[in-house]
Amino acid sequence: MTLSMYQASVPVFVRALGNLTHVLQKGEQHAISKNVSGEVLLQVRLIPDMLPLIKQIQIACDMATRGTARLAGVEPQSFEDNETTLPQAYDRIARAIDYVKSFTAEQIDGSETRTIVMKTRNGDVTLEGQAYLFGFTIPNLFFHCTTAYNILREAGTDIGKKDFIGEA
């Protein structure tokens, strides 16, 4: 049996973002128990030159939404980075999941060789779909989900590997 581009992307993205919601909920519960506001929690970072929790959430969502759209050959939907509260962060993740789920296998399968051009601050980057998915999107998605997890863990949230990975 072969693994399709759809199977290697959409379910992986949805699961990662769902697990991000889970660890964030546990982080929120911990913050409440310590009388820390959600707004403060979202600004926590591991070290001074690292992006805060909310930015990790936003980028993880962007990796999933932009990744799916580009694999499907459509212009990615834009999500404004304006979340400052936990309800807004949860909404951002939920909207990202809904957007990713809106794509069909027919739109994504066969994208292994599709040319994908990303505009970056250092200029355009051109990759074929498979390299884009496995060498850019998935590693970045998990980097930012892991960093969000680590921020919450460092803040004292009682979470572990099972929380990050979720149910099989």
C-alpha cells in the first residue's frame, strides 16, 4: 500500500493542531490554578530571544494551513496574527483545523512534483511538493508545536509525551 500526499499531510496536521489545543487547555488550567492570566501565559517564552507562546501557536497554524493550500495548488487563506487571549488562540487553532479539513484528497494527491514557490524575507524558495511537505512543512509544524509544549511545560504545566502525541 502506498501513502498518499493527502494521508501524509491533512490527518497529520489536524492531529498536531488538536494535540496543541489539548496541551494549551492543560496550560490554561495550570495558569488558572496559579492565578496567572491567559494573556500573561500567551506571552511566556523559554528565553528572551525566542518567540512567545502565542507566536508559536500562530506559526504552527500557519504551517498547517499554508502547507495544505500550497499542496492543493491554491493561494493560502490569510490569518491575521492578532490573538491576545486564550479564547482567541483556541479559535485560531479551530479555524486552522477547519480550513485544513476543507481540502479533499483529490486536491492534494499527486502534488509530489507540484512546484511550490514560497515568498520569504530572504527571497523566493522553490520546492517540489514532496520536498516541501517532508522537508519544510512537517518539520516546522512540529518544531512550533514542540516549542509551545516546552513553554507550557517550563511554566509548570503537568503535561507529558502522551499529551503531545495524543491517542493512537
